Amino acid sequence: MGEKKAFALRINQEMLKELEAWAADEFRSTNGQIEYLLHEALMVRKKQLKKNQANKDTSNPKQH
């Protein structure tokens, strides 16, 4: 990971309470938990994009 940039995040109170509790359960700060969850979601997305691209490549072979 590169340089970190701060930004404001608007989140509803109930969700924040859940995230705070989850972070405490995993011995992370709330900010650390949010960053961890975003990182995991991005990894899943990248895998899905690669899978979709591979499926696209095999379903549409180039015809010569």
C-alpha cells in the first residue's frame, strides 16, 4: 500500500456502532477495520474481474 490520504466518511450511527464492535472483536481500530474491509472487498472484486475476463476470452475465441 502506498501513501495514505485522509477523507471524511459519512456513515449512519447504527452501522458505525456495528463496525466499532466488530473492530474491537478483531483488535483493530474502527478506521483499521474499515480499511481492512475495503481491502478485502477490492481483492474479491479484482478476482471476479479476472474471472469474468477469462470467461469472456474463452467464450469468444478469435476466429481467423
